[in-house]
Amino acid sequence: MGGDYAPEATVAGAIEALKVLDESSQLILIGDETLIRTTCDKLSFDADKFVIVHTPAVIEMNDHPAKSFQEKQDSSIVKGFKMLASGEIHGFASAGNTGAMLVGSMTMIKTIEGIDRPAISSPLPRLDGNDGLLLDVGIYPDAKPENLYQYGLLGSVYAKGVLHKTDPSVGLLNIGSEPGKGSLMVKSAYQLMEKATQYRFVGNMEGSDIFRPGTADIIVCDGFTGNVVLKQAESFYRLMQKRNVSDAYLDRFNFDQYGGTPVLGINKPVIIGHGVSKALAVKNMITLTQEVINANISQKIKEFISHE
């Protein structure tokens, strides 16, 4: 029920996702059952191919995340987290209120023991056809050096499990490539990361390295910086569209192609989609959720930490 175009776009995307999901997978739609069935009728689709869990309330996009999470217990987001926490579902995805999704992730699913803060990531399209990974892109504006160190671990596990990179490299976003450059926090993070044994740290990365092939597979930064980079990349894509520029590489900056991003560092798979997601983005958010479930990312993160 969350997102600017829900429930129509959500249901349409779910219908498309069913066509490509594993046959053993079951897709559960949580929301107003009457609206879900009405939308399926409009799209000439049998709603009984879904499992529908009725929830009458909706956490709106402008609702206060923590307050609404407490007050709207019969909303689709709260019900989804309850089902995930109890093991009724294996993964939960939503394009709804991002703050409420983060509240649910932290209070009901909780961070993996040994991880101080979770992170969300964004793909970095590169000219050679590969994708890098940037994290954190917005959960926490501030970060401590040890958080950045752990983001390197989270990104490495995700890159191996979902992006299928065998030996991903990790870089630290900075204003220069030299070890002594940057703020006190970033310089301290560098000192921690260069001693990392659980991932391959390759040093500082400048802004000009982000989309360039041959640089670090994973680029780590605080959430404030990462969110600025992400929003700038998204706005650049929209500007190209307005100028009627069509290019295969630039099209990879369209968030619809990725669908969403997992919350890395929590105990179960949670995928957050963009609030303006339409059917294609919802479809890709759902298929990404299946990939994250199959990759067993949370368990692999726990294994990494236990071997430190």
C-alpha cells in the first residue's frame, strides 16, 4: 500500500514478478484486500494466484515514521515486519515510508550482533557494463570510523552473494587518494580499513572514481555523503531525459532497473523501494528480494563476523 502509485503499480509489478520468480516461490501481498482484488480485476489477473493478507491501515509517505509505526499496528508495513519476524515470510519489500521501514528493521528485525549500524547501498553503473556498489546512501547521516570499517564488510558480503564478485575490492570515498587526506573521521577509518583481514581494502577513492571502470568494486562513505552522491546521479539521469538524450549507459541510472536496495546488517532480508516506484521498479524490487533471500546474506555476514 506504500508508494506514490500504490496499489495499482504495486499489484501490476507483482503480476510481472510472478512471471519470472522461481516456481517454488510464493508472493504475498499485504494491504487492503478489496483494493488489491479490484486492481487485479482491472488488469484481468486472477488475484487468487497471490496470497493476500488484509490490512486496513496505511502508513502514509508523510507520516512520522516511529509514531505511525506504533499507532498503525494494522498497516501493511507493520504487518509485514511482524510476519518477517515470526518467520511467516522469508523477505519483506516495500516502496512505502522509508523511515517506517527503517524503524521496523531496527526494532523488530534488529541488527546482526557485532554490527553497530546497518547500511543501504546503491549500484554504481560503470562504462564496462559492470556495477560497483556505494554504501551507506542515507540511513545515518553521521558515521564513526568503525561504522565505515563495517560498511566495507557488509558491502563485500553483498557483492559476493548477489553481485557475484569473487574477490571484491573496497575503497573509501575521500577528497584525495593519499592516506593522509580527508577529515579526521575518514583518516581514522582509513587506518582501520587498511588492517582489514575480512575484505580487500584498496585505499581512498575520489569522486571522479565512482563511475570509472577499474576502481574499487565497493565504495564506502557516511550516509550524508552517499545520499548526496545518489541524489546527484538520479538528477543527472532526469536532466538527460528532459534533454531527450538517449544512451544505453545513461539508462542504467534509472532506478526502475534496480527496484530497491536491501538493508544490510540486519537479521533478515528487508528491501526498500523508491517512493515513486512504478510497475517495473516493483517487479525488480521483488526479484531482488528473492536474490537476497537465496544468497542468505544475513547468515554470511554473521559468519564473516565470527571469523574476525
